Amino acid sequence: MLDFVINLLIFFIITAVFVKATAVQVNRPTGFEQPNEDDSKSIQIQVLDNGEVWVDNRSIDVRAVRANVERMSAVHPDAGVLILANEMAPSGVVVEVVDQVHLGGIYNITFTTTN
């Protein structure tokens, strides 16, 4: 019985050395960067720390993002969307904004964070 326990102990020690945890390295943006020249054609959507969504310098409801994106993409059909999210913005609101943008027919989305 003792030799069986010792064999198990040796087996677990050897296999524990070979087990490696796998993880995905994610580099999160650290702060706000000035938009470059290409971003001036982008549809800019701001998500504030309190969950407010701003498009065209006006506060809108999350459900109105789709209509605004469709209207603005009709004017600039090749424009992408730039989402300026505050670091403390609720992630659920940001996800809802992305969903509304997708429903509006735009899949070229760029993210940046603000302090």
C-alpha cells in the first residue's frame, strides 16, 4: 500500500511540473490619444463614465445609436466608427453601443479610452 502511495506522489510531482497555464496577453489602452487625420471622417461616439452616450455633440439614448449611425453613414458611406469610451464607463453600455453600430451596418469600429 505504501509503495502505491509513493508512486502516486511521484507521478503527481512530475506531472505538476509540466502543467502550464495558458492565457491571452491583452494590452489595454492607457489614455486618450488625439485622433489622426483619418479619424476626422469617422463617426465619433462618446461613452461617458456615467453611461451617457454622445453623438454629434448631443446626448442620445443607446437605442438611438443605430439611427444616428445609419444617417451619418449615408453621408459618408466609407466612414468607420470611433468609440471614445471613458475608462470608468460601464462595459454593458459600450457593448450595447457596439451592437447598435453593427445593427446600423458598420463593422469598422475603433476604440480609444479617455480619462
